[in-house]
Amino acid sequence: MARKWQRPGDSAERVRRYLERQILGGGLAPGQRIIELDVSRRLRLSRSPVREALRWLVSDGLVEVHPRRGGRVSPISPRQVRDTFEVFEALESLATRLAAAHVGEREVRTFRRLLAGMGEAVAAGDVDAYFRLNARFHETIYRAAGNATLHRFLVNLGKQITRFRFAALATPGRMARSLREHRALVAALGAGDARRATRLARASVIHARRALEASLASADGLDRSREEGARGAAR
């Protein structure tokens, strides 16, 4: 059967979406090489759209491309986590404070429906499902805030903060704690308590950042132990 014709840019966009899902969902780990030939074979495309997609992902901060070494997933550094979460904390807190004045019964029903699904995801240990529902939860807050400029800034943080949030949720115990935080946040928003809702939103961001920082520190310590072990074995 003949293949459906695609514009050149469509193929590159298809590759970009595929690699972005892999990176944000942890299928491609920080620092992992991206083999152009492997990607082109998997998606049954030439290597040209793969290279174009990698350039787009470089501009999103998700990929690094080095001459003669090709592309790799951008590492997550403690400094990058700190800087990004500091900005996100300020914007998320503002969005929550503004939303508290506009959340009505319809939004509360939406929150409760999402919380029910998030609870099921926690029980099943399904980080992917929890993350998707969590994203819809926060999108509901951003819409309720009613500030298009603020919404745009939060969207522009999108790719990096999405990656960091997913990585934080994957740390042991973080998903269950996040669910408790979101339940308390819905109670505050439903009551129109802007001060409490803002405080809870800020605390949730801080807890996510600390979980990710602890995970990075643990991974760094493990890598150092392995290096020292390898050096000792070589002696």
C-alpha cells in the first residue's frame, strides 16, 4: 500500500513529538545518546528529519548536539533545577492566588474528578497516568486565574518544568505526597482561601524540587561510588 504523502516538516514534527515523549517520560535518560540511525529506523524515516527534530529539541533545552558525537539528552543539573523551580514557584503561586477568587462549583467538580483519577494512579503506581491528570489539574488552575500573560509564561516554562516534575514524581513516595497536597489545595480553592491556597501551592513546588534534588544527589553519589570501585578494581 502506498504511503501517505507528508510535507518534509511533518516528518520532523513526528520525530520531535516521539523524542519529546521519550525524554519527558524518562524513556531516554539524562545524558543518554540519541542514535539518529536507530530513530530513523524505528520511525521509518530518513535521517534528515531526525536531524531537524534534534535542532528543535536543542532550542527547547531538552537535547544537546556536539560535533562528531551527535545528540544526547540534556543532563539535569542541580543549578538548572534550582533556577527553574525558583521561577516556577513564583508563577505557580501567583496563578493559584488569582484562581482562588474565580474557582466555582464547576472547577471544584473538575478538581475532584481529577483527584479521583490521581488516587487510582497512585494505588496502581502509574506515574504516567498520574502525571497526565496532574497536568490537567494545573491547567484548570491556570485557566481559572484568568491572566493570559501569566498563562503564557507558564507555558513557556513548559518543557523543562514538565521534565522536572515527571522526574520528581518518579521518586519514591513523591506521588502519594503530591496527591495529599493536591487534595488540601482543592479544599482551600473551594473555600476561596487565597492565602492558604497560595501557601500550599508554594509548598508543593518546594517539595517537588527537594525530591528531585535528593534524587540527583543520590544518583551522583552512586556514580562516584561506581567510579571509585572501578578504579580500585583496576589497581
